[in-house]
Amino acid sequence: MRILLTRTDRVGDLILSTPAIATVRRSFPDAHITMLCSEYNAVVMERNTDVDETVALDAQCKPAAFGAQFQNQLDIAIALAPLTRDFTIVGATRAKQRVGYTYARRYLSRLTAGFYLTELALSSADPALCEKHPERPVIHEVEQLLNVVALAGARERIPDLRIDITDADRDAVAFLPESPVVFHLGVRWFTKGSTLENALQIISELREFGLPVVVTYGPECNAQAAAIRDAGSADAVVGGLSFHQWAAAFERAACIVTVDTGATHVASAMRRPTVVAFEHRYFRLSSQEWAPYRVAHALVRKPAAATPASLAQLRRDVHNAVASLL
């Protein structure tokens, strides 16, 4: 049996797909499984032995042309992302079973899915429906993906997120203090209801717990990280880590504080308690569909506007959330 899985969007989404990938492997132990990623998110699968090969889709390659390379070769093709690109790849393979999912109110996707897929799952996750019917729970993306692969016969569920770190990764971050509060610096700390100055205050107030404070960041936050380093309120401000070293840094943490980004799911894969500040808009949806998975966590809502009162409330909310997890 030959199986193709595709997920060509973000790092965090691919981390959330690892239980579904493991479920496919457990359910079809003798199959040859190819994982198609984007060049951006392929690092998640770099060491994952639940697949036989990982292929990164070249940005210049047309999805239909890529999928056509597998014509008459596959038994199952599964789009793990609800994207036209992934649907197109899966459809072009003409595999016997072609499976994917979309959202209930994406009517055009539902209408056209029959051109690409043989089975289509629907997710009820929808911002408008969440606001109108707050009593209706939203399924977590991990659970949605497990339901998707079940349509292809993969029903021996493996619920754990997976990132494979090594002792070499741990050694690379051994200079960091033990059991810190890790604050991950993401762009959303500085936009739409939050500011750099407020993030600096949050970091400073984290010291009240008597634990070291470590700040991690990616290249998109170089300027802000320099300001935080200059402020001197963190014990370490660390960038330039590889993906797996970053995960190893999270593994050391007593608690992780982040905005809604891939860091949330790296923290879950490392099984660390996590505080997530979600955007004010679509909070009901995001805080359920992309919450930390199977770890202790606390969720806060960023304010709609960065007023002094609302920023002070955000700081209190983060402080109380960390206190509840330590």
C-alpha cells in the first residue's frame, strides 16, 4: 500500500497533524507513507519515523503537476490542510481514496471538493457561528484531523503531538537556567491590543514568581528582542536557535507564555504548562480550535484596543494565568 499525506501551510499546523500522521502509520504499518510539506514547515518532519519519506514542495512547482507524478501509484491520499493547494495535489494523484476536510460554511470549497476528493469531512469551526452560539463547543484541530484520517480507514488513534529532540539539542541549550518561565516573543505581542512596552512589563512582572525568566524569539522579532535585552529584566534572551533546539529550550521550562503562534504547539509537544494570549477577535473559535493540547494550560484574551486600562488588565490576566500553573 502507498499513501500520500499533505500539509503545506504552517509549522504549528503540521505539529498538530503529527497525531493523525502517527495514526496512519499505526493503522497501516506496512504501507509506504510519503509526507508532503512546504519548504517552510518541513523541519517538523525532519526526524519523524512515522513516514518513510518527506518531500518539500518547491515554491515554483505547480500543485497539480506535483500530484500528477503519483497518478496510478497511490492507494490513499489525504489532505491534512483545508487548502485549495492541498486539495489540488491530492486530486491530481487520482488515488483510489482521496480524503480531506473543509469548514461547514466554506460553500465553494464544499461544492468543488468533489472534483478532488472521494471523501470530505466538515468542521463546524466558524467565527460567526462561535459568536452566535457560544454554547456549542468547537472541536480541536487535532481531533478534527484524527476524524479526517479515520475516513481513510486509519482508526487506531495516537493522540500525542510529536517533535523529536535529541541529547545534542538539549546540550545546545544547557547554558539556559533550569526550570525558567519562558516568554516566547511573537509579533502579536506588539500589535492589535498589545505593545512592546506592555510586553516588557509582563516580562518584568514574571520575575515575581522567583524563577528565572528566559525569552525566546525568531528573526522577525530581532529589533524587539534587542530592546528586551537592553531592559535587563530577563535572565536570558535567546534567538538563532534551530527548530529542535527551540523545542529543547521549551522542554526545560516550568511554564511557557506565548501569543497564539506555533510556539503554543511546540510547548504542547514538549508537554509543558502553557499560557496563551489569543487575539480579541475570534477568541471563542481560536481558543478552542488551537488551544494547547493535552497539557495544563490557561488562556487569556488580548484587549480589542491598547488602552492603559486594557493593557493593565492583560498584564494581570497573564500574571494570574502563570500563577495558576506553577
